[in-house]
Amino acid sequence: MTGLRLAAVLIAVFTASFALAQGDGRRSGYQDMSPALQKMQDDDTANPAMLFVQAGASAWTEKAAAGKSCADCHGDASISMKGVAARYPAVAPETGQPVDLEGRINLCRTTRQLADPLAAESDGLLALGAYVALQSRGQPIAPPDDPRLSSLRAEGADLYKRRQGQLNLSCANCHDDNAGRKLAGASIPQGHPTGYPIYRLEWQALGSLKRRLRNCVVGLRAEPWPYEAREYLALESWLMVRARGLAIDAPAVRP
Amino acid sequence: MANVLVNAPKTAKKGDTVEIKALIMHPMETGFRPGTNGRIIPRNIVEDFSATWNGREIFRMKMSPAIAANPFVSFSAVASESGIIAFRWTGDEGFAAEHQVNITVT
């Protein structure tokens, strides 16, 4: 009897996780890339983002102004940073305010290392971000169950559906209604933030989710928000909820 | 020292063809783009890449401004003897980077 019940529970759990992972039609941008690009991303010596990871790994042990490195507090990143990128944006205990992973890195820099914050999209910030994100590879996206984030997520969901710019389009118009189809020659992905920071071939550089969002906003012929704007944090928070359960494949290559 | 990623087999059978891949971090600035101040950003590219196997040159290429940032080069060589495969990149503004890997040929 117990065996039977156990089997039933196991089947239920398996079905639920299967539905969560792939049965619901959600696809990571990775799945919509050409096999050649997938191979490039999978090979850690061909993926150019790994050059930044290398730089991030050395920055991890570099001592800052207060004589402290990231490693002095966090130790081995492969243990302490595992799954971290899968759960940000989250509320920072120091300020009680939501931050994304890059905001968290800069918060550590200013409050613990007593150093200057790294500029948005600077190589230093992207490299550390890529090194931290790499430690979550394969982990399912797991946004924290925190009521303090719910208003931000609601804002993000609202922004996602709000039409903007001269083209008067919302994120949802492309990434929900027309995902999988073509916009000129490029395929429209579902817009799940599984691989950030990404090495985008069009940029010939590593870039954050914020840069990617700015790219879309400019494409709508709307004015992009400045890097420190709350709108990005709101959108990021909503996108992570929307992608819950999909596996992190950072640092990813995208066309 | 620039960031370099090299993928070459650690061991090979004598006479086998081995694939060697080398990736280096470099902006490959073309020299044709204007910057935010309207002036042309000076050219800054890797001009020359070469690989030697125990000092004997096995591969060399001249790079041009049309090559994208962080150039990735893949080539093959016949495994002849155990030793060191050394890579060297040189370019504008005195850029020079070196990297070497060991290979055992049986």
C-alpha cells in the first residue's frame, strides 16, 4: 500500500515538474538558436563570454579598498554563489529595497568593500556578473516568495503589457503574441531571461538584461529609461516570475 | 595580459590530426567608426596570430579590420612529437599576448 502511494506521489511530482520545465510551451532563447550558435555557447572555450568569466574569476579574489575581496566573505563561488543568479532580483537586507544581481554586487562593493560602485555595463561589473551567473548554470529560475516584491512584479507585468513608443507596441505584442515568428529576418524569442549577462554577436560584447531591454525599447521608438531607473528592476522581476522553472544557461551566446 | 582561452587536446596519437582552437579578448576596433565626439576611433586590431609546435611554426594568419571582436581561430595540425604548442598574438598599440599548452604524443 505504502509502495503504491509512494509511486503515485512520485508520478505526480514527475508530471508537475515536467509541465513546469517544458510541457507548458515555454522555450528558452537557447532553443530557438541555430545549432551552430548552440554549439558555440556549449563549448566553454568557444563561448566568448567565458573570457569575461575568466576576468570575473580574478576580480573575485582581488582585494578592494577595505582590504577585502569577494572571496574573503563568500569563499568559493562555485559553492556560495550556486543558484544565486536564479533568484534575483531580491530584497537586500541592508536597505530593505529590491536589487538585481548587479545592484547586489555594487551594494557589496560600497557597503562591505568600501569601494566605488562599478558603472552600469562596465567590463568589471559584467565580468563579475558573468562569473556569479555561471555558478547557477542548470539551476531552475526560482524567484523568491517575498511579499515585498509583489508590487514591483505587478509594476513589471503592467509595463510588459503597456504599449509604448511611436510604434505603439508592448513587450507582449511580440514576445507573447508573436513569439516563434519572424521580425524581419530574426526570430522572435519568448523573452525569458535565462542567460544574462549574454554575449550578443550583434554587440560583439557582453551585455546585461538592462542593455537588452533598452535595445527593445529603442526598437519600439520609445525613449529608453536611464540605467538606474526602477522600470528595469520591475521588468526584470516580472520576467523572472514569468520564466520560473526554466534553467539558467548563463553566460549565454545570442545572435 | 589579455584573457585567452585555448582548446587543444592534452594527448594525441602520433600522426593524428588534432584540432586546436584559440580565443582571445580584444576589441578589434576597425578604425572606421566615429566615437561619441565625432572623431574617428583609431584602429586597434590584432594584426598577426601564429602558433608554433616546439618552436616550429604550424599556423600563421594576418588579421584584418573586418574580423569581429574577440577573434576565435580554429585550425588543425598533425601530431608529430610531444612538447609545447605556443600561441602569439601581436597588434596595434603594442599589443602582444602569449599562451602555451603542453601536448603528449604517443
